[in-house]
Amino acid sequence: MVIMMRMAIAGVAGFVLVFIESFIVMGIKQYEAIDFGGIAPFVSVWTMNFFLVFSILTHIKLWYEGREAQRAEEAAERDRFMN
């Protein structure tokens, strides 16, 4: 279930990143429009962005789980010293 949420978020965020990157390139190069050259290059850029966002979300998830485990360990150690 969690992996499906990360995939859905990464898919949408990757799609949004394609347009953000396009607007940045258009602003820097003073272009009026960008031609991706077909659907295949567009999908490959979207795929790269998908995996970038997915890996970032996976790293955040692992960091959060590690932090939770560390807090639980510290709480158990505090309880041991209090009793």
C-alpha cells in the first residue's frame, strides 16, 4: 500500500516537474515553446523525473522509519532508567 502511494505521488510529481523544467528552459533560452520531438522523448523525461522523485520519497521513508526506531529505543532506555 505504501509503495503504491509513493508511485502515485512520484508519477504526478514527475509529470509536474516536466513542465517546471520546460518553463525554466524557456525562460533561460527565451523560447516561445518547447518541442519534445514526439511522445517517446516526453515519456523518457517523465520517467527520469518519476524515478528521481520515487528515490527521494523512498529515502525520506527510510529516514523517518529510522528516526521512529531511534525514538522508540531512546524512550525504552529512559523508561528502564526511571524504573
